[in-house]
Amino acid sequence: ALWTRLLKKIIGNSKHEATAATIGYEDDNATIIELNHMCAGPQYTNENSNAQVAIGTNDVYKSVLVVNFVTQELGGKITRPPGPLPVTKTNVATFIDPDGWEIVLILQWRFPLRR
């Protein structure tokens, strides 16, 4: 739903190893996300965990237009329309992806580099 692609997948071969997947975008300078599934231990679901992914965007309002289109095609829903947070005034939006996980879009701040 976020147009990421699978960059690498490592599958554990015993019940004590983890399976890991690295996802990212076509841009070599983009941030990547590594997802891990521990084979031993509890089965995590969106009911028994508090997983949340925050993704920076230059324009939360434009990003939500795309999310709205994608959720209509693949499922999910927008749970917090774009707008400023009460205290920090940072623009955010929240949606549930087709698998039921919460994703937050947040205005990406660009700080000038010190020289």
C-alpha cells in the first residue's frame, strides 16, 4: 500500500531463528525499514501489540489523498484526517493499512545542515 519493494528477505530455518525482511523505495538514498518475525515466542497480531510506523512526508494533505485512493482499492481506512496536533501543531494523519496495522504520516522537518 505504501509502494515499497522487498529489498532483502532472510528466512530462518529453525524455530529459534528469526525471519527478516527489508523494505524500501527505489531511491538509493531513501530510508529502509527492517521487519523481523521471531519464530520462538508469542504470535503478534494487531490485537496484542502496539506496533505503529511513522512515515515522514513533505505534504500530509497530499499524501492522504493518495492513501484515500489506495485504501479504496486495497482496504484499510483513514482514522485521523490530516491536520495539526494540538500542542506541537505538527501536521499528521493516521490510517489503518489493509492488514489492520496503524501507520502515521507526519510532516517531515528539514533542518539546515550546519557547516
